Amino acid sequence: MVKGEERFWLGPEGGPYSIFFEQGDEQEFQNWNVPAVIDTESWDIEYSDRNSVKFTREASISNASGTVFHFDIERTVSLLSKYDVSEVLGIDIPDDLQIVAYESDNVITNLGDQEWTREKGLLSIWILSMFNPSPETTVFIPFNPDGEGVIVNDDYFGKVPADRLIVDTNDNMFWFRADGKYRSKIGIPPGRAKELCGSYDPERKVLTLVWASLPGEPGIYVNSNCGEQKDPYDGDVINSYNDGPLDDGSILGPFYELETSSPALALQPNESEGHVQRVMHFEGEEDDLALIVKALFDLEIGDIVNKF
């Protein structure tokens, strides 16, 4: 079974309100720095049992415009049983499939004495799941055809080539190569995003699904593009990243990611907001995996296998 690794991060990554670049620094990779609280520092364990653990942490972070945020983080990670997954997805799970699934419930509370405002920059909860790539792994992300504006943002690290990204307006689906060989990233804006997306690795016969809590009405989302931005709140709900060599030939992984984000957090003092993500891995015979793909996405599994 391929195991996913989930990172708790905060956005935005780039732009005037970035928390990954110091104020005044050019937003290039050599200046990029992950805040220690979401990278190297330890968190407190408030409680744990055989199925879940709750982490807490109080922290302060400054953005690239000089705004300081003081906040509390609560993060509860819980294992999901096969029954839980069946209930969450609303489908029957074939008996012979192996499952590893978990949920993370992430909450931020403003501990400062000032309201967090758009004019000074806002944070978001950003959950990134990192998975093992293979030459044939394909990410598939449904989109809302009736939404307004851009369908997909595909220029985070330069335009994604046509042989790595397909916008399928028949099935209302994005197809994205996740082979760990070409650094690229796509994003789905709030008017187009749906709760569920996934990937399939036919080599290992592993289907991965990611579910995210979305607000009832599309909110504003922080823009994580680095450098100058037309709108710091023209951001994405769902992202997928494919790792690959950097300019100097080095590589971070390789890995690929499915990422989800909360809306921008305009919090009053002592106000809290949360974001929930669920990751579900299924491994087994392709015929059994095909039943899940058909039930949830009305797709044949061969549509995924043969897309690239």
C-alpha cells in the first residue's frame, strides 16, 4: 500500500502577503523559506488514543508586508475505517480492497487583539498530501462547468505542456501527469472546485481520493503565486503539484501532491475557522477499483489509465 504524507501549512506562499519570503526579498527559490512552526518545530499533543491524535500549537508569523499574526492551531488526525469511508463517500466498498484512510480537522484561532483584514493580508489553512509517483500515475480533478472565470490555473512554474495537462470538457475533468519528472502545478479556483478529486497508479493498482470541506458559497482564497500579483485573493481551492528537477538539476523528491485550502481567514480576535481534509487509499484488483471510479465520477477506469 502506498502511504501518503500530509503536511499542515499556511498560505499564501507568494505575493505581497507571503509568509514564505521575508519583506523586501525577491520571491525566487533561493529566498524561499518555510516558517519553522509548520516545518521543524514540535507541537504539543493534547490527547491521543488508538484512532486519533490532537496536536496544538501557539505561534506568531509575519508576512512580507510586515503584518504579524498571533494565533492558535488545533489539528486532529483520525483514522477512518472501511465503514467510515463507505459512509463518507455514500458507496459500497468491495470486500477485497485494502484501505488506508484518515481525516484531519484543522482549526485556527486569532489570538491577537486586532481583526485580520484583507488590506494587511490574510492567512489560509493549506493541507498538502505528498504521494509516491510512478511513470503512469494520473491525477484527475472534476470541475464545475457552470462556474465563472478561469477553469484552471496552470502557470505556477510556467505553462504546463499539453502532454501533461488535459482539460476535458466532455467529462468536466482535469487530467494531470504525476510522474515526478517535470516540475509543474495546477490550481482550481473556487467557482470551479468540487469536494472530491483523486489519482490512480495502474502500476501499483492504487486509487487515492482526497476530499475537502468547501464553504456553502465560494469564498475568497489567498493567491500563492510568487512575485507580483494582480489580485492577492485570486487564489485556488485545490492544487496538484508534480515534482521534477530544479534549474540546477537537483530534485526535492520526487513526489506529487494533492492539496486543498480553506478560504482566506478574516478573523476577529478569538474567532476560529477550520478546514477538514480526508485522504483515502484503495489497493486491489482493477475491476474492484473500477467500481469506485464509476460510482463516484461516472468514469471507466480505462479512461484514467489511457489518458496520457
